Amino acid sequence: MGNPSRRPVLWRDIAVGLGVFGLYLLVDSMHSAERRAAADRNARSLFDLERWSHIDVELSLNRWLDGRDWLATAANYEYAFTYIVTAFALLFWMYFRRPADYPRARDSFLLLNALAIACFAVYPVTPPRLLPDLGFTDTVVSGGTWGSWGTPLVDGSNQLAAVPSLHVGWALWVSVVLARIASGLLVQLLSALHVLLTLYVIVATANHFVLDAVVAAIVVALSILLVDRWHDRPPVVPPADAFFLHIEDAGLPQQVGGMVVLRPGPGGPTIDEVRDLVRGELSHLPRFRQRLHLPGGWRRARWVDADIDWAWHVTERLLAPRENELGGLPDAGEPDEPGPWTGEIARLVGELAGEPLPRDRPLWRLVVVRDPGAGVVGVVLLMHHTVADGVGTVVQALHLLRPPVDLAIDGRRGPGPGRAAVGIATGLAQLATDARPAGRIPEGSTRRDFAVAGLDLETVRAVAHSRQARVTDVLLTVMVCALRRMRPDWSGPLRERLRVAVPLMVREPSAAAEGNLTAAVMTDVPFTPADPGALLSEIRHRSDRLHSGTRALASHFVMSRALRLAPEPAVGWFARNVYGVRFFHAIVSNMAGPDRDMTFAGLPIAQVFPILPPAPGVPLVAGVLSWRGVLGIGLSADPALLDPVAFAAELPRVLDELAGSAAVAEPGSPVRSGE
């Protein structure tokens, strides 16, 4: 779900409101002698029913008011304006000051009016003031009140729409909404007084019968109850998230998360203390308290509330001390560097990520990694990709770290509706021409092993700066060059072109952490013998397609909008046919993390590595996360095709070659953080 405090687009709400008003005008235009005769009959039937029930107070109130000109004039103006002013003032106030409560109030108001218009259409009723044979006096006509109903200014108003009374309906709706959002006694008293005053005015001015107000109260209650039920229903799993359920059904667990390496201290937190830490943050982690409801067939899955099995969701594992075999990171010696447990934690990640999360409970787990001698040395957090994308996972994980920090998300505004439409159309055409890659990687296995590597962020930035490239370009160069050195035999089957899927974030700063808000853009890079510098130049030239925006717009549109129109089986077919080796050969995702010292349960964090799930048939998925000057790289690789440990060890060597060639190309080039 989206952020509940995010305001809806105002012009859309105004357009919907005008559409409802258009329905009112359409019903108002249904003039005929037969319809007027039916309305008169219905009005007299109501009046007869009131006489039978002894609630026919309209005539006496009307005669009393008719003899007091100034009071009748005041009543006419109250009838004409106050219900409109109060209703729309409340809506606009809630839009700007109570955005979380506004959608529910807006929807109940729209439904109230839609139900009333439907009643006007099928059951026309003439107002008492237009039935002089019953003895009523039209106070507007007799008093000549300017601007009120029945005067030339609003003479085109619906004359046969007495049931229900929208005046009472709107006033009562205002009172109910205020009762929900305002706690002040004075506000409640004034609101109730307005309802009673409106009830008196509609009857005393002979605009409505008492039963018109009774029907209005029923319509208000019905609209609020129906909207409450609609808003309180479990949130649906949108296709962009359910996409990964279908991928997992094909045989590959889809878990995203993070591997945290700690600098252990004396003792460390107990498992109960870690559980208390997570329990204290549950208000910020709604999906941690929900599980999937899978109705099957053509219906969307939904998130429903569920109990947390703390003995399963938060556990600990003991490690047997071993040497760090995974490469790319030094062993203990420097205070800010991971210790010798890094390799063991990575092996544990591979084991855990290969076990599908059971769908009968919330789709997450946290494992505290403990060394028998050193204490707590790491943490592994995993959640299903249905819960969040990579950045969303980082945002949620930060709630468990200290000090509290908000991850900086690019706040640049997206294109306007017109430019977005043109961009989407252009991007769809570009995606259609991309087609499938020219070559295929040899068939591998469904196994995936996990390994990690670390690259110095300042070195990567310096290389990017010297080559007028982006950090992502450098990372792609390092990955592709290392892959080419390890598997030169792939050059023929791939026809010397490797296609890499690069997820790009389209998450707005106000978006909730849950859900998948990324767009994958494909780029073909040379898979030929080349020195890293030449490969970087070629990738920099080709990477413009990653940043033009049109492909990202189109990809996001398909995932977030177009698939919503498709039935669930079609979403599954789409996921299984477009996500995998038939369309790309590797995934490289670059994400930003915090740049400050942080702790978990009181222990300092040395390094963090992202965990991304594999794609069918794709031998390499690399997640990159910047954390305090280091790019932590988490690698998921098919061991039948690629040795992830050797590949991780090759990455720093390629970066060193790039840095050396950059220094030769531009000696003395300054290195500035953030470039």
C-alpha cells in the first residue's frame, strides 16, 4: 500500500466530483408530465404515511415560520448555503491537514451523493412547497429571498429530488466525520446543533418532509458503512509484488535482505533482547505483522493480519570458526573491517536464502549469528521480494539499527502527465525493439551460492570521475570484465554480447517502504577480450539508455499499471516468460545506504552486504550497497556455471587495474567524495 499520509491528486478528485454532479444534472433533465405526476403521487403518499404515523409536523412549523419574515429569510439562506459551505470546507481542510483520513471521508461523501442521485432517478418526490393544495407556503417565493432555492438564480435546481434530503445528508455526514477525527466537545456540540437546525429549516421552509430526512440518515449510514468496509479490507498484493510469487512458484526462492557483519563486543545481545528490539519496531513494519491470503484462481492475493512465531522468525545460529575463504575482504586487523566470520556468514546466507519462506506466516526472518568464542558476529535479515524491493528492504532494516536514520531518496519530481505519457509511449517502443538477446548462456542448475566482496567507494568514484562515467558504469565494467575472464568460453554462445538488467529506483520520497517500486532496464555490453579501461569507455557510451528515463518509465508503467488490468493467471504467465535468461544474462543493482556509524543491539556494524534473489536461468545476480565508504557486494551465482568465491576475489583486482589506468590517463586527478 501507499503511504496513507500522501495526499491524493486534487485535480482527479475534483474531476470525479464534477462527474457526480454531471449525473445529478442528467437526472434533473429527465422532465416529463408523467414524471411530475409520479413525483406528486409519491409526495402525497409520504405525507399520508406521516399523518398515519403522527409525525406530520411540517404544516404547523411552516405556518409559524411564514408569519415571521426576518426569521423566514434567515432560514432560507441557511437552507441555501450552510450545508454546502460546511461540507466542502471540511473536505478541503481534511485534504490539507488530515491527508490520512481524507480518502475515507471523500469516498463516503461521493457514495452518499451517488446513492441519493440514484434515488432521485427511480423515486422522484415533489417538495411540499410545490403542493399548495396541501396548505404549504413557499417561504422563498413569499419572502423574495435572493439566491436561495426557488429564486431565478437557482431556478434550474432539481424540483423533484426531495428524497433523500441532501441538506440533512450533508450536514449529518459532516457531523459523523467530525465525530471521528475531532475530540473537542465544543466541535461536537456545534456540529449536532447544525444538524438539528438544518432539520428544522428543511421542514419549516416546506422543502422536505420529515421522512426525507429519515431516508437521508439511512443513506449516510449506508455510505459510511460500505466505505468503511471497503477501506478496512485487507490490502491487495499488486501485480508488481505478486510477480515474485509467480517466479518463486517456478522453483527459485525469492528472498531479498541484508547480511550484516558486526564487530563483536563482550557478551552481545541475547536472542530475547533481539526479539524485544524487533517487537518495539513493529509499528513501522506492517508486513512483519501480516501474511499472505492466497484465494487461488483468478483472485489477487491479500495481506491479512497474522501472529508472529518469535521462535521461528527471530532465531540464532552458532558458527564454527573458519578462515575467511570468500575473498574481497581482509580478515581482522582493522577496526572497521569485517572479521574472519564473513565467509561463514555468507555460507549461512546461501543456506537460508535457498529455503522458501512458508506462506502461512509473515514472510520474513532474522537470524542472529553467534561465534562460540566471540559472541554475536552477524545478523541476516531476509524477507520475501513480495514485501519490498532492495531499497525498500534497506529502509525497513534501518528501523532495527541505531541511531535512527532516514535513507535519503532522490526527491526530484517526475515528469508531468503529458511528458510522462510521451515518455511511456517512447519507452514501450524501445522495449519492443530490444527483443531478446542474440545469444544464450549454457543451461545451468537451480542451485545458487552466495558470496561477498568489498570495493572502496572512493576508488570507484575516482575512476568514474576520471573517465566522465557514473559509478554504475564502473560497477558494470568490473562485473563484466571479471565474468569475461572467468568464462571466456561464453563469448561464442553469447555472440559477444552480454545483456545486463539494471534495476532503477522509481520510489518517491513519500512512498512507503513496502512494495516493489523499481524499473529494470536492459543494456547490452561487449563480451570480448578487452582491457578494463576500454570496456568502461564502451559501457559509458552505451549506458545512456539506462538514464534517459523512457525505458524506466515504460517498465514501471507495465509493472505498476498495465498488469493491474490483467487477471492473475496472465500476471503469472507474464512473470515466467519475461523474467529470466531468455531476456537477460545477469542482474546488477546499485543502491545507496547510510554514511554514518551505526549499531545493531549495541554492537557496531562493520559492513553490510545486500542479498538479492536469483532469476530463472540467470547465473549471476549482484547487489551493491554503499555503506560508510565501502561498496558491499552480495553475489548470488549458479555454482554449475560460475564459482562465486573466485568471481568475488576477481572484482577488486579489476578495480585496481581500472584505477591504475585512470591514474595514468589523468595523473593528479582529484578525488572528491560524492562525484
